Amino acid sequence: MSRALELIRAHQRYRSKTLNMIPSENVQSPRVLKALATDLAGRYSYRPRYYGGTKYIDELWSYAEEKAKELFKADYVCVEPLSGHIAALLTYITFAKDGKLAALPPELGGYPGNASDKLPDALNLEMVYLPGDGESLLPDVDKSVEVLERERPKLVVLGGSFMLFPHPVRELAEVVHGYGGLLAYDGSHVLGLIAGGVFQDPLREGADILFASTHKTFPGPQGGIILTNDEEIYRKLYANVFHKIADNVHFNRIAALAVSIEEFSRYGRRYAEKIIANAKELARNLDALGVSLKGKARGFTESHQAILDFPDEGKRMELRDRLEECGIITDGDLRLGTSEVTRRGMGKREMAKIAKLVKRALDGEDPKTVKKDVQKLLRRFRKLRYC
Ligand code: DSN
């Protein structure tokens, strides 16, 4: 017996007995998994054409692009980035390299890759951090306008990793365009909510570029995507794809993305609506049980996340581990996401149950008794919906 296969099985068994609340994860549909595990996983193709044997690959590639443009209502798309991080990298090297980039700092909700010692360090970017509010995790519009007018960064990024509410795209786009800058939106977390038409619509609100990962609220394979309505922006981005950010763009992933877009086109709107309704319900129930959450003054959340408010990092890590002992998987910032539980068919009643289970775990009840109840809840939700 292969040790690797044993570990895969052990992982699958373990995760099937736990409640996954990580907001940057989701489960793939059987068809998406099937597409990933095909011959495409070992093939190459380039543009312009170099390899033989690619006639179906090339058709699939174009099909994925057409379906993405249709679903996201964009004129141009890059499906080549291997992840959301690589989509950010492609956007930054194309439009901000050796210049100024503005974004929210990670502690106010921005992507951790925007920390000064990460992507900005790798690309020699001068970082301009947008002022914001650690409670709502939103940029402060007036203060951001001041900073942008003073610093005039080439590229400004809204959106991020800790997102409870829509970002002020309309409010800031005019300023950025006024001095000749570009506005990008990191929709990694909320891509499914955008595609479902239930959150905000960055490309119609003034963003020039929407980049994202494809596996969070959007239930596709792990990967990245960039969308724009501007031909010149697209041409500049595409010129930096081959042999700058990738050599092989992984055609099993692109095929799986096409499958997930087909599925989302049928079921996505209902799914996205339910994700948000569940996040709101979960947050309301946690609050009623006395658990402190971010964003309370604005109604906790309008996205897929509810974020517990424990300022001490050590305490958060301890609670993450305690929750896991109880069968509830979350992250070191105690963000609770509803994408996966929604996909498993859970609704309002289950959100109230999950809130109680989280509260019992946080209160230090014996993990064995909480875990038993978590597993009892899971047993009724084995089948995936919206696919
Ligand atoms: N890995 C993504 C997340 O968990 O939000 C981005 O940091």
C-alpha cells in the first residue's frame, strides 16, 4: 500500500468528519474533481502554438475564456494565473513594478501578500497603505482620498482577505483615474458573490481590473483569474503570462474552471444568496450568545465571512486549536466562512446550531462532547448542492 495514498485517505476521512468554516476554502463538485484528474494534468500548450497534440486543449482553453467572459460580464479574461497570488503578481508586475502600489494593510483586511516584506519586496514596490478601520475592515474614504492625491500610486488595490462589506470602488475610482492611476480589485474571497450578483460589481463600479482566486466563494478548482473590459490592459497583462509568471498553465485546472463556470451559471445565484444569508444568520446567533464579532455596528457582515473579535494573536491560535479539537476547522484569525457549509445544504437552522457549537467550544466544554454533536450535524449533510 502506498504511504501517499494512505495519507490522502486519512485526510479525506478526517475532513469528512469535521465542519469546515475556513472562508478561503470550498469543496469541489464531482465533475470539477473529475476534470482535475484527467490526462490534461500532464500536458502543455502555449500561445502562439508550439506543441503538437493540443487541438482539444486549445479548444477547451478558448471555451473556458468564453464562459468566464460571459459569467463575469467582462470583455477580456486571463485564466492562466495558477492562483490568486499569481494573479496579483501578474497585475503588479504589469502595472506597478518599481513604482508605488496602494492597498489596505493586512491588519486592516488587505491580502497578506501586500505586507511590505512580501510581494512589494519581491517587486521593488513602494507601498502606500490606505487608512482604514479595524472594526469594519474598510478603507476610510476621506483619508484614502487624501493619501491617494498626495502619493499618486500607479496601481491601487481594493478588496482583500478579510472582507465583511463591499469596498468603496465608486468613491475612489474617480480620484485614481483623475491622476492617471489604475484601480484593481482583489476579489479572491468574494468572486462567487460577485458572479452571483449579490455583493458588489467592481468592473461596473469603476475598477479597471478584477483579479481573484477561483476556489473560495467561487467553487472552482484552486487557481487564479483576471478580468477587465480594457483591451490595452489585457494586452499588457497577457504579454507577461508566458515565461514570466508561468510556463505551464495547468490545463486540467483550466478545464475544471470551465466545468465550474458551467455549473455556476446554472446554480450560482441561489448559492451566492444563501452563502450571505447564512453568514448573517451565523453572526447574529453568535452575537446573541455573547461572542464578540467584528463589524457589529454595520450588521456584522454582507459577505461569506463572520470574524470573531479576539485581539490577542496567541489567544486566537489557542481557540483555533480548541475549535479543531471539537471538530470545527477555522483559521488563526478566527474567520468563519459559510461557503462550504452552504454547499453542503445547510441553512438558517444549522447556522443557529453551528453558533451554539462554536460557543460551547470557546467556553471550554469537553471537546469530545462537542465533537459528537458536530459529527451528528454533519451526518445529515453529506451531499453537495448547487452542482
Ligand atoms: N489564503 C487566503 C486566505 O486565507 O484568505 C489569502 O490570504
